Amino acid sequence: MRPTATRASLRDAAEPTHLCVSVSLWLIHLWLIHLRVLHNLCVLDLVTAGEAFDDFIFFDLDALPQPGHELKTNAFVRTVGGGAVITAVAAARLGLRCAVVSGLSADAVQLLRRERVSAQNVRRRDEAAAITVALSTRRDRRYVTFNGMNERLSRRIRTIVPRLRARHLHFAFYPRPCRPWIGVVEALRRRGASTSWDFGWNPALARDPHLRPLAAAVDYLFLNRDEAVLYARQSRLVPAIDRWRRSPRPVVIKLGADGSRVVGGGVDVRAPAARTRVVDTTGAGDAFNAGFLVSILRGDALPRALRFANRVGARSTRFAGGIDGLPERVW
């Protein structure tokens, strides 16, 4: 006769199986935690996408030259600029994990490497990088730009953005055209990423029929005084602000010596300008953008974010160029 197994012997035989299952479940749990940690490490705080320039800056001029006249100065600096680069470097110095997507020169790539900012260069070897010459007084500035490969930047960035992983994406270029970017921004929101845009000064953009839907799609729109008037299709600032106040999302308006203001999205918040000794205002608006985004991504409310942004923007003007004055700490 075949021996009959007792309950005790069956229980003893099952215990190793139960132990193996428990160990396996525990290992799976640890692996899931490991994957979650890796996911959090891979997701950047901020990705900026937009224009980059090699900047040639004549600064500290007493006045801008009159037609046919020549000014000579020893106040000159060559550096890297553009909203995508300056905003990313400023945010990285303030503690965020950042990356840039742009058409970068060799100098720009080296700068970002030194600043520990990841870079995805969409410029091909046979394409010229963009160059800007700036004439800067303590109150005003003028630019002349060779746009280089930036003319082809919008389409190339649009093919890359869906693969990016970041808490926030900041765009700093002229979208050509606006319409396809509305869907890009909405897709990013569905993935849990917030967005912002700084269009810069582009009169042709004001005529794009899809500008307003795109401006309403991003979480934050950055404008300076002149851009606020231009894109609202007004002739003065006050009616322009009234127009932006009807925006469904916050519009951040940089007002220089008059500070800054956020309107739209049911808010109207102001912050006074921060005092500083101005050497060159090149890139101050991009530094402001970085300060604002750093503060928002840290969970600050709009009033505090505006004040912090004003301080970052002001401190960036203490040196020539958009990079050298960027602070690593702001009090």
C-alpha cells in the first residue's frame, strides 16, 4: 500500500513554497521601488527649448551711435546667449536639474558642459550657428542678429519634444507656425508636464491667427512691456494689460524698473523691481524667467515667485552678457 501523507507532513512540505513566494514578492517590491527611484532621477526639473546665439556685446556705452558715427570702447565681451541657454544655466545654478534643446555652437556646448546642463544639439555640422551683436547702455540696448540655423529650429524641436521627460518645459523661440504647437503643449499637459513660453519680439508672430490659442494653452506666458503691447495688438500698455487680464492662464509681464506683474487666470499680482547696479541688461528677461520657474517648481505662490524672479533678473545685470551675472544664491 502507498503510504498516506499526514497533515503535518503536507504542511511541512508547503512551508518552503510559501517562503519562496514571500521572498519573490519582497524582491518584486524592492525592484518596483528601484524602478520608481530611477524614474524620478531620469525626469529633469526643467528643459528649455529654443534659440541660442554667440553674443558679441559692446556695453557700458554712454549713448547709442548716431547714423554715420562711430563709437570706440574697451567695454566688450564675447559670450553665449539666447533664452534657452540663459534660462537653463540660471535655473541650474539655483539648483534645478536642467537640459537644453537648441542649435548650439561649439562654445555653447562647452559652456553647458561646465554648468552641468545636459544638451541636445539640433544643429548640423554644415549649418551656421546664430550670432548677435549687441550695443548696450545702462538704460537701453540694440541688437543685430544673424539667425543661422534658428530659421529651421521650430520643426526640429517639435520632433524631439514628445520624447522629453521633465516636470516643466520652457520654450524660447518664434513658433513657425503656432497651430501645431497647440497640440504639443496639450499633449505635454496630459503627461503631467507644465509649460511656459517666451516668444521674444516678432512682429510677424502677432499676425498668426493661432497665436492666441497657443498663448492660452501654456501654463505661463512671459512678455516684456513692448511684447505685451505688440501681441495684444494695442498701442499702449494699459489696454494691453486689460486684454491679457482676460487670458485663461497667467501672463507674466516684465516691466523693467517698474517691476513685474502677473495677470490672467483670475489673478492680478505685482512685485516691485529689485535695486541693483546695472552694467548690462542683456539676458535679464531670461534670467527673470528662470527665477520665476525655479520658485514655482519649488511650490511657491505667485507673489513670492515674482519677487524672487525680480531679484534674479536684477542680479544678472551686474556683469556684461547674459551668463556671467547669473547668481548661484539669491537672498
